[in-house]
Amino acid sequence: MSVKGWAITMGIGAAAGAVAIMMMPKNNPTRKLAAKAADKVEEAASKVSSKLTNSLEM
């Protein structure tokens, strides 16, 4: 499988997983865990973006 095919497959799988989690009740432990993980990923992406921006501005 090519990298492009793999990336498309992973993207579709992630989207399907996200839809399944969003359909769960808000008090479901799995949904709460997914929300925490999403927050941490967003925070890490923000830090990386800030570091890249700072290093490019120098």
C-alpha cells in the first residue's frame, strides 16, 4: 500500500471513530477520555506551531 493510500485509510478511520465517539452520551467515560486526548493534541499542536513561528521569525 502506498503512503497516500495509507494516509487516506487512516483519515477515513479517524473520521469514523470521531463520529462514533460524538454519538455517545456526554457522560460516557470513552467520550470524556477522547475529549481529554483531543485537548492534549490541540495543546501540543499549538506549542509546535508557536515554536516553528518563533524560529522562522528570527
